[in-house]
Amino acid sequence: MENYFGQLALATGLGLPIAVIGAGLGQGIAIYGAVQGMARQPEASGTIQTAMIIGLALIESLVIYALLMFFILQGKLPSVTQAIGAMGGAAGGGG
């Protein structure tokens, strides 16, 4: 069971930063493409901007979903006192 909590803590601690990094890269690429498109065709800037904003909203919704999963998984972790007690009980019972 201790291995489960360790993996859960690792997933909780690394899952959100990975999602945020991926979303940041995706948003940067989307904005770069939109700005390039607007520079090449200024008359289509309204359409490009609308599509860019919809795309950015969808990317951001994935980050919000990752944040929700972070809070759900955070609630499944034991408290610090329970974790220390489990480690102390495991260390004391090995001999």
C-alpha cells in the first residue's frame, strides 16, 4: 500500500506541471500561427483571431481538467502523520 501512495504522490506532483508545460507550449504555438496568419492576410484577422481564441479556450480547459484531477488525487493521499506512522510501523516491524 505504501508503494501505491508513493506513486499517487508522484502522479499528483508531476501531473499538473506536465499539463501546464504542454498547454503553455500549445498556446505559444497557436498564438505564433495566428500572428503569422494575420501578418500574411490582414483582411482575415477577425476570422483568425476568433479561431485562435476558441482554440486557446479548449487548451485552457484541459489545464483546468488537470487541476481538477490534481485536487481529487490530493484528497486521496494520507496525511503526513499517517504516512510517518506507516513508515515507523513498517521500519519497527522488520526486525
